[in-house]
Amino acid sequence: MTEDTHPQYSTKGMPFRRLGTSGLRVPLFSLGGWLTIGGTVVGDPVKDIIKMAFENGINMFDNAEDYSKGKSEKEMGRVIKELNLRRTDLVVSTKIFWGPRDGPNDKGLSRKHIIEGTQECLERLQMTYVDVIFAHRCDITVPMEEIVRAFNYVIEKGWAFYWGTSEWSAHQIEEAHHIATKLNLIAPIAEQCQHSMFHRERPEKEYAPLYKKYGLGTTAFSALNFGILTGKYNDGIPPDSRFAKEDMFEGMANEDKIRKVRELTKIAEALGSTPTALALAWVAKHPTTSTVILGVSSAAQLRENLRALEVLPKMTEAVMQQIEEVLGNQPVPEDNHGRPMLDKLGRL
Ligand SMILES: NC(=O)c1ccc[n+]([C@@H]2O[C@H](COP(=O)([O-])OP(=O)(O)OC[C@H]3O[C@@H](n4cnc5c(N)ncnc54)[C@H](OP(=O)(O)O)[C@@H]3O)[C@@H](O)[C@H]2O)c1
């Protein structure tokens, strides 16, 4: 590789991957704001978290218009400004679907809401553009052509450089690609999907043909299964934890998962690591993962989670196999979606 064809760059020890087939380089671990930034964490602790992230090579920050009803974007934008971080050094993503208000056009993926929602995100973030804008879910009440055209308009206006999907079915992603190709428009470059040791079907089975066909990359979320994979729920629900504060997690830390977390802890300890770092590194290990979005409620949690980078090189095939034996949930990837894949010459 020569410098004139492959520019070198400094990474502060963080591996970088391309986001799908795009030229955008994203850090293997990024940071998100759901429930935490602007929610359970406000003020100076947010600054501590973002400062530590940036100093450790995490330059990608993820948000959404609905996170803490817009407060997450505001808090993230404020801190990025106060830390005087250079915008070109950052990759910022946000998501449109659940607008923070309740009017008939304040949510979903109509052209109106995609455009107005994006403008409001930028105001809250105090930025003139985001790098990637995601459709937070697929709005089945809006024609796909309207959705694809509206995200392309946002890109043409310079309010985002790329667009992606989040928790869309493989079929919906394919439809967006077909329309974009037919109309010579930009297709989504990435999927923001849930992926963890306990949640594997969609990223490892349903999307398998899309990785081959479109080079889809994922920005994986809830890699700790909301915290369960840290082991913090092994002996009940700690009062200051997410599960103690939010009803939506009721019953999730069940006996089967806790038993597996205890087994995974033994594997992690044998590698001189923690179950948290192991679980994060396990998602990062998948070649189709472009970035694993971390969620933390303190700088101390972030420090521990960054240990995933230390255990990653120790995750040999034998270790991965040991983990599979504990999990017992490996999906069989789909080959195609009903039709065989043809190569470029039309051969089976
Ligand atoms: N596109 C989507 O639909 C979608 C959905 C969900 C998330 N996301 C994105 O993905 C990001 C991460 O998701 P997530 O927050 O669910 O991820 P997660 O990593 O599964 O859970 C994060 C939570 O686990 C606990 N935790 C993390 N590290 C810990 C440690 N070292 N020790 C003890 N506890 C620890 C903390 O909860 P406590 O409060 O208990 O401390 C933290 O808030 C979000 O911020 C968001 O950007 C996207």
C-alpha cells in the first residue's frame, strides 16, 4: 500500500472500518445517547464521557430525534461545542421516525417529517450536517419511493452525507435498493440493528444475503443486551440500574440468560478479561459489523467497555466455539430470499 493511493490516518489505537461499502471510516466502537445522554446523565458527567471517548479514538456519536424527547441531541451538541471538538474529526449520526411531538406529521417517514425532522435534529445538535441519517424504523404507511427520494433530498441539501435504515426487514432494505437503483438515487449504506450474544436472528440470518449482495454494514446496538451481559443482573436488579428505572425491561434478565452470563464470565476470566468486554468484542468480531454502538451511564463504564479492544485479538476460533457452546443459539444464515443468487454473468 502506498500513501498516494491509501492515505494513512491516526486512530489513537482504535480500529476503523468502512461503513458498509461507503468510503466513510467509522471507529469499531462508537457511542450512543439512548436513555443515557440527556436522560439519566446530564451536565458535566456527559462531558467526562464524551471527552474520554474522543481521547480513546471514539469519534462517532449516535443519537435520534426521540432520545429523551430531543434532550439527548441537545446535550450531545452542547458538549461537543464546549469541548471545542472539530466537526470534521467527528462522525455524527441521528435517526428520524419518532419525532418528539405528537402531531399527525411529527412522526414517521413522510417527506414532510423526514425533511422537517432532520432540520430540527440539526438545530438541537447545533450542527449544519450529520454524517449519517438513519430511518429509525420502516414506515409502512408511506410509499417507499417517497422515503428514498426524501432521504436523497436531505443528502443533496448537505444536511447528511449518507443515509441508512434501522431495524428494517431484509425485504424492506431490498425494496429501497431497487428503487434507488431504478431512479439513479443513493441507496442506504448501513443498517442499525440490535446484535448481541442474545439477539442474533436478524443480523446473522435474515441479513446474510444482503451483506453479499449490497455490502451492507451494520452499526450494532444493545451489544450488552441492555446491560445483562455485564453480569450486573446476576443477583437481582441493582437500584441505580436501567432495569430498575424503566418498565420496558421487565422480565428480560431471565434465569436462562443469567446462567449463560455466569458461564461466559468463566471464559472471559480465562482470557484475563470481563464478560462485558467479551460480549462487546464478540459483536465487533463479526466482519459485517462496521461499528458497535456503546451505551454508558458513566465514564467508568466506558473505561471498562474499552477493554473489549484488549480481548478482541484473543478471540480465536477455539474461543468463539466455546462461546457458541454456551449460547446454543447460532442461527443458520439464509442463502437467499427465495431466489438463488446469480453472479455478474448470470450464472447460478
Ligand atoms: N436504532 C435503534 O433502534 C436503537 C435501539 C437501542 C439503542 N440504539 C443505539 O445503541 C446505543 C447503545 O444501546 P444500549 O444503550 O442499549 O447498549 P447496551 O450496551 O446493551 O446497554 C448499555 C447499558 O448497559 C449498562 N452498562 C454499560 N456498560 C456497563 C458496564 N461497564 N458496567 C455496568 N453496566 C454497564 C448501562 O446501563 P445502566 O443504566 O444500568 O448503568 C448502559 O446504559 C444507544 O445509545 C443508541 O445510540 C439504537
